[in-house]
Amino acid sequence: MSNEVREEVRGGLEAHLARLWRYALSLSGARDVAEDLVQATCVRAIERADQFQPGTRLDRWLFSILRSIWLNESRARRVRAGQGVLDAGEALSVDGAHEIETNISAAQVLRAIGALPSAQRETVLLVYVEGYSYREAAELLGAPIGTVMSRLAAARATLTRTHETKDA
Amino acid sequence: MATSDEDDGKLTAYLDGELDQAEQAALEARLASEPNLRERLEALRATADRTRVAFAALLETAPVADMRARLDAALAATPARAAWPWRRSVAAIAAAVAIVAFAAGLGAGRWSGSLGDADHDDWRQAVVEYMELYTPESFGPAPSPRLAEALATLSQRLGAPLDVDRLQVPGLSLRVAIPLQYDGAPLGEIAYLDGATPVAFCITRNGEADAALTTSSRGGFAVASWAQGGRGFMLIGAIPSDRLTILARALKEKTG
């Protein structure tokens, strides 16, 4: 591959690495698994570059590749329900002395998100964080729009209740 | 105070901009008269905001350096490819269409492929990507029977004298001429084979400022470019750049 082509490919993938990792973390709940998922996604994206529809969103395409790898991966690992709790503490703290108000409450929210069922957690990330519309999320998840709506509503309700309980 | 699941669903959809106009109006009417519901709405809204903040904080902890290094390793191990669809994809589509049109024997002048956006260097980049699609077989087993006709069309469109004799250069076999366009300007591609290697001579009447001949390398090809008389020129092929420069000088003289 010429250097120029390599630069362009790297540029395209590099721009989305952090978000892919965050999505992978929300799916798998484990940092090392998330990194491996991102790597596998990049490799497959390079292999299947021909399948990318020019003019469409590269990030959406990468997200769908990641999701499909994860589905195969979790089937292969026979992931049991209950695995996939986000380790929010590890995710946020590097040096305890640097934790400020925002980080502490963000850590609490992430812990609460980690406690959600993984389907709800994934839907929350896609719609509220990555900006997927209900329809786009439904398409990626292979689920009816109604399912997307009910997962979001349930997640919001749980997270709101958790927050209110803490404040009480 | 708790609201029903159904109400939560509606409030959520409302916050996400996913209610249709009628549903939205109905809900807003209720919100105006039900303080409970308003409170619940604000609580749910705050949850989404906190969620976004938390996920944004999480993004900051992504191990980007590690992932970049692993990506680089994967790229280094990947063999050469012809074209990457997330580069200037419009050019790739147009190029593929151009090849099909040629193969179908469309006559000169009746088809022109559109290649994309403005910018006097952009058209050259599009040609580089177009080149990546060619194989020796792309031009057929012999010079096109419609070559003279096609060149006549190009001459007219480009306002430059182009005919078979003028375009002969030593060592290259003149094969096909394709009328194209780039950003509304006529573009002609004159394709040769150097043995089995495609070499393309491209001319566009785009009003470029005059520029002396320079040779460079792009995408694995040697590229010679120059501009004269409001036309941009380029010669491109996977051949040694010394040889390409000599050929380019010859063609520049003949078409200047």
C-alpha cells in the first residue's frame, strides 16, 4: 500500500477510534475487551473497504461492524447475563486527588449506567450519546422502533430514580 | 411522584424529538396543566444531560495512543489495494461507470462522466484514483476502432488539436480516448498502454493558470502536470518517472 493511501485510511479510522472504544466498552463492560473489539473492527473495515458505500457515514458503518463482531464474540464466549458491568471507577480515576465535582458525579452516573441491562445501556449510548435517531438505532439493533423507545424510557426511569434516591 | 410507564414513554420520545406534531401538541397541552408531568419531564431531561456528560468524560479516557499503534501495525501488514472507497468516492464511482460505458462501445461524445468538486488540483487527484481501477485489459486488445472519432470530439470540446498522429509517442500504444467532465469543465482522457501498463494523458479546459511541467509521485504512480492556455494537463502511469517526464515533454510540445 502506498504511503498516501495508508495515510488516508489511517485518517479515516483514527478519527473514530475513541468513540468506537466507548461503544465497545458499553457493549462489553471491559476495557481490554473493548480495545480488542476496536482492533478487530479496524482490521475488518480494512478488509471490507469495498463494501463501504461511498458518501455514507463512515462512523455508522464502523459501528455496525463493531456490533456484528461483538455479537459473534459474545456468542463464542457464551457471555452470561450479568457480565458486562461497567467499571466506572477504573474508567475515570487516574489520580484520586484530581477528582472534582463533575468527575465524581459522572462516575456515579456511569456506575448506574453500568448496572443497566446491556440492551438498555447500548440503546442509551447510541441515541443519547452518539445521536442516532430512533429509526437509525432500530436499524442497527435489528429491533422495532417500539423496542428502542421502551428501552430508552426504562433506562431514563431507572437512572432518574437512582439519581433521586441518592439526593434524598 | 411517579408517572405511568406510558407517560414516561411519551415524555422520553418528546425529549428525543420523536413525537409527531399531533402527539407533541397533545402532550404540550397536558404539560401546561399537569405539574406532575412537567416535573417528571425535567427529571428525565436532566438524566439525559447527565448521561451525556458522563459519557463525554468516559471518552476522555479512551486509550487512543495504544489503539493508534495497533491500527498502524494492522495497516503495515495489509497488502496493497486498488482503491479505498472513503477517499473521494465520487471519482471512484464515475471511473467505474466510465469503464462500463467504454466496454459497451458507446460512441464519442454521447457520454460524459462527472467527477466531482472544484479546485484545480482536485481533478488531478480524481484522475489518480481513476487510474487505480485500470488493468491492462481495461482498454481492449487493440486500439479502439472509434479512436479517431473520439479524438475529434475531444478536440472540439477542449479546443485543442488532437489527432492520432499528433498523439503518437515512442513506446506507447494509443488505445482509447474518453470524453469526461470535471466540475463542469470538459476533461479528456487519452489512454495508452506501455506494454501492459496503462498510461493516461488527461486534458481539462478549466481555466487553470499556466504552470511549468513538474513530475511527482502520487498513489504509486508517476505524475507529470502542467498547464497552458487555460487548460490543465497531466500524464500518469506506473512507470519510472524519468521516462514519464520525457513522454510528458513530448506530448506538451505536440499539444501546446
